[in-house]
Amino acid sequence: MIICIGDVLDGSKLESIRALAARGGFMDGRGTAGGAASTVKKVDQLPGTDPAYAEITAIVAEAVSQNEVVAASALPRLMSRLLISRAGPGMGYGPHADNAVMGDPPIRTDLAFTVFINDEDSYDGGELVVSDAQGDQVLKLPAGAMVLYPATTIHRVNTVTRGERLVVVGWIQSLVRDPRVREMLLDLSIAERQLLETTGKGEAFDLIAKSRSNLLRLFAET
């Protein structure tokens, strides 16, 4: 399930991130790619030692962690260290699969996400393409928006042909490993909220809330 979430970052946060990134000392990003993925990765990344890195990632991590849609759909347990990625003309990231386990301490990568920092009309190309059972899903979102998608997929970033693509990417280990169960829990969460807004708290609401809690209790890994 691919979920696009708008306005994760507001205008002031985006301006701050862009200003910090403009002063950053970006380096070849192949060092953070695992195995064969390094052979198709052609983007620059801001190293963790750069003074701007901590400020940018703190802004983005807080926004992602506090987003209600992320909480309901991903059911986050752990989040990876974030990567700040920049691609100019001729740069991109060929088809690859993410490592199943990342980081120290390690996390299982159930979901990946990309937060878009630059305006979509400020660069050409640079689309995130996620391949799933429905085919290739092509994603290029407005600045401040975020796409959340299964890390189990083959995906790529098309070559940038004009301008600069600036994004922040990361991975989430969910409380619920099975994506089918996460989707059911999200559906129940949406139904629960809609019922509360339309008819208020009653017997039907309580039954849905109970079922959602019991399903989470059955599948949650803590």
C-alpha cells in the first residue's frame, strides 16, 4: 500500500531545511547503499558529521513522528537514521531493493518514506517509481509532502534532467509486520473516526474500537 501525505512540513520548515542544505557539504551517496545497489546509486548525501545534518533531520523526524496519518498507517515502532539526498542533472538511483535490516542498533525495514523538500516544478525527472502488483507507480509530490511505501518493493529514482531534487528519506519498523494486517487496522481506524464524527460514540463505535484494539493486540510486536 502506497500512501501520499500532504503538508508534513510547512513553508517555514521547508525554508529552514533548504537554507541549511545550501550550506551543507554533500558527498557521494554510494557509501550508504548496500551490496549491488551501490552500482546504480548516483546521488549526493549530506554526511552525519555535517553541522546541518542534525538540524535538518531533527525537523523532519519530529514532523514525521507527529503526523497522524503516519501513526495510523505505519504503526511505527522504530525509525531509522534519516538520509538527506540531493540529485542534480544526470543523477538518479537505478532499480534496487532496500536492505531488510539497517542501522545500529538494527531495525527491520517494513516501510520506506520520502519527504520532498524542493518544489516539484523546480526540477524535471527525479520521480520515485515503485513497482508493485499494479505496475509502476510514479510519484513526484509537492514540497512538504511525503510518500510512504513498502520497503519490500523494487523502486528507483528517475534521472534528473533539470534543476535539483532534494529529499529526506528513512525507514520504519512497524509494530505490525504483516502489511495486510496494517491495512485492516488502518481501515478500522478510518471507520472508527468517521463513525464518531457522524453518529457519535455508541454501540457500533465501541465494537469497531474493540475489534481494532484486539487485532492490534494479536499482531503487535513490542
